[in-house]
Amino acid sequence: MIIEAAPAKLNLALHVTGRRPDGYHLLDSLVCFAAVGDSIALTPGPLSLSIDGPFAAGLSTDDNLCLRAARLVGGQAAIRLTKALPVASGIGGGSADAAAVLRGLARMGHPLPEGTERLGADVPVCLASTPARMQGVGEVLTPLPALPPLHLVLVNPGIAVPTPAIFAGLRSRDNPPLPPIPAFADVDALLGWLGTTRNDLQPPAIAAAPVIADVLQALEGQGARLARMSGSGATCFGIFADPGAAERAAAALARNGWWAVATELASAPARG
């Protein structure tokens, strides 16, 4: 059996910089990965998919992105997805799962395919699961040095936000790109840089799901040094001063009935 981790993807900053004639939006994003995530197990055999875990309910085993990833390389394996991340939550769950399948199949002898953005904009960056600047429609990746250690809380209020609707709600699609990304000496330097950036999808997401604003306010109320939505939402993250503060905040926010977990940055490329 081959095990691959599928860590949660975080867009620490996400600017929408344009729109192609085919309708796909151009992005400029600082992406990193958390130590929490889904898990993929592959065993030799005919292609199949089973799903377990706390967020398995409602996921289809018929046209799941994991199966589409396997078919892209002609891979044959029994795939078991343990779904620990909320579905349609802006932290790359489906893309991370598909990327984990591709990595696992590569370990079984199938070469990684070209053009993995065809599976989803986040799949290329999730393949490496290391800090990167992601541009274009997800296919232009610039690897970055390791980020300073971050003590994080991820919070999802239990709603699925449809990505197309959030992009449709953008007021402006031609925004400035990210400022140059330096090597961050410490967390203060990273927070200072993040203060000059934004997530352009956050305002339309809040308009569609006002509870996202409540989550952000709650994170700030628990002492987050920065609170921001990831991707197209609805998951938000808070950066805290230390692990204890993150644990206390996660426990408090979970009492709202929200999914809330304290974590940190993944320390190495995803591998089970």
C-alpha cells in the first residue's frame, strides 16, 4: 500500500489580475501548505475509489477528481480517500487529493503528466505542496524559500461556497499583481508584507456568505495577528503568536459549531 498526504492549501494572498478570452481568471497568489489534510491510500488493482473520514458524506465516488487524475495517466489502483478537510472550502481539498493520487501513481511507475491544471487550477501547486508563487491560471509556479514557522487556525463555518459564483461577483478583474516576494526573515516580516496584499475573492465571498465576515471577526477576537479567507472560501485562517494561542482559539471557535483546527505549516513536501 502507498500512502500519500494531501495537505490543505492556503492562499496567504490572492490577487486576480485579469481574465483570458476563454473566461479563465488570471491569478497571482502566495501559496503554502498546512500540516493538516486528507490522506490517499493506493493499492494495486482495478481502478476504484472508496471514501471515508469525517467529511466523506456527499462526495461522489463516480466522477471524483481522484478518478479523473488516475485516468489522466492510465493508472490502475484501488484508491481510498480519507476526507478530513471540509468539501468545497477554498483550501484545495479536491486538488490536493488529485495531486496525491498522481504522486502515488508516480511511485507505482506512472510518470507525472503535463498540463495538470486541466484537472484544476490548484493541482500543479499541490503536486509539490511547498511554498510557491502561483500565477496564470495555476500553471505558472515559482518555488519560494521556506516560510517562517506559522501557528495557524483554520476555520470553516460549515458552508460550501461555489467558486464560479464568487468569481462572477468580482467588481474588478484587472487588479495589480502581488508586490515582489522577498525572503522573509521572520514572521513579523511576512506579516508586514501580507499587510500590503489581499484576497480579491474575499469581498464577493462575504457578499454571498456573510458568515465569512463573522469567522474573520471571531479569529481577530481570539487574537489572530492576521485573519484572511483562503482561496474562494469559505475557510479562513488566522496567524497566531504561538501554538498555545492557536489551540485556545481553535477550541473557542469550535464552540460556535464551526470546523476549527490549530495547525502549522507543513515542514516538507507531501508524502505519507
